[in-house]
Amino acid sequence: EARTVLKYLEGVYGNKTLAAVSGADNAGFVHEASGRLPAIVSFDLCGWNSPTWGKTYTPVVEGAIESAKDWWGRGGIVAMQFHWKNPSKPDGSAWVGKHGSGPPSGPFDMAGATQKGSPANAQFMGDLAKHADYLQRLADARVPVLWRPFHEIDGGWFWWTDTQTPENTAAMWRMMFDYLVKERKLHNLVWVFNPGVAAGGYKKMLRETKKEGSLADEIAFRKRYYPGPQYCDLAGIDIYPNKSEDYGEPTEDSFPKAWQIMQQVAPGKMLAMCESSFVINPE
């Protein structure tokens, strides 16, 4: 089923556009407004509520899995991102800084997590294993998933972004891939590599060195997060209106800069708009 979805995407790539929304409720709103449903609905593997694996966290994850099964059963394509809460902070969130009403979660020891046997590695792998149990339910139900972990991978606002040594983040992606695919045999996952509108570590480096930088320098920095072509099937980017990053309003812009960045960061991969606040200009 995953190979069929990937082959279908290859068949329409460059010729058609598939509409997607986040959440089954939003798919319903689209249907009310247009009489048609989007092709793709994205769900979240995270249970959001604190503490992680508490009595209000697990039901949210279970609900997402059941909704994903239902959407596939209706003929739609399932996507899934993962607002993975900091594995070392059960009461934290995916965000390093303050997000919503919760306190800042702070960084995660990415360098330590790459070392087997370390406390950070145990936290990372232990929490991943519990979430993998739910991905297993989708595999058992033969539901393929456009799997988008570590989304906005180079942004710097999530704990999985090592802004100083991007290679640690890339290494953690490969560890996650090896565990889910090679050890757990979850072959229903179509892996989506997903940078963000801005590369936070690159911006920080420019501030500290007082350099102007260039698009070529930015692309070179972003490429350090890329785990390698054998570790992902698709690539995409998240773009929200941001004039400081040379992007206009989505309805007025098709984001050629983002296209240029992704062509060089993930050469040879089909490219997608992973997140945007509105439908982009089709021209």
C-alpha cells in the first residue's frame, strides 16, 4: 500500500496538485464549503496533554490512529506529523521556548542521544518505542502513512534541532529510521523530510559573526540536517507569510525561493508544500 501511494504521487507529480488539510474536522469544513474533500488529511502522533503517557495523553494518540484508519478507509491519503514532546520532559512540549500556556521545555541533549547507552539515548529510544506501538496499529491495518517526523527540522524552535551541530539531528533521524524500519519492520511509512521557513541556527550564526550571508550559505547550512537520500522518500518545506524571509502572502506567491532551496537540499526528491497558512498561488 505504501509503494502504491508513492507510485501514485510519482504519477501525478508535476501534472496535478493534491489538496491537503490538517485534521479530519478541517476536511469536513472544506467539504461544507466546496462539496469536495481534500485528498490528504494530516494527523498528529503526539497526545499533546501532559504528562506524556498520562490518562489524557494516550486517548488523544488512540483517537488519531482511529481517525487515520477511517480516512484511509474512505479513500483518502493519510499524512502524520509528530509534535514529539521533549523525551526528557514529560510535562514539557515539542517547543524549546514557551508555547501556549506551558513553560519552556528547554533543549534536549542531542549530542548525548546519539551515543548508545547514554541517559538521553535511553529517553529518546524509550519514548520512540511507545509511539511506534501506535504506528504498528496502522501497519497492522495496512494503512500507509506519509510520515513527517522532525518537521521544521532546521527551524530551531523544536528540541530536535541542534542549531550548533546539525549533524546530530541528521544522525538522530537515521537512528529513528533504523529503529522503525529495520527493527520494527514498519514498512507502511513514506518518509517526508521537512525543513522550516527559516533555519534558526543559520540566523543565529549570522548574528554572532555579524555576517550578511547568502542564499548559497543558507542552503549549505540546511543541507547539514539532511540524513541522506536513502533515509527519506519525499521532501517538503513549511512556509508561512514572512517578508523578512523574502516570502509574500501565499495567495500572491508560489515561493520560488523555497523551491530553489529544496531542490538543492534534497536533490532528486519529489517536493511538497508541507505546511502553508493558505493555498499558494497556482501560477
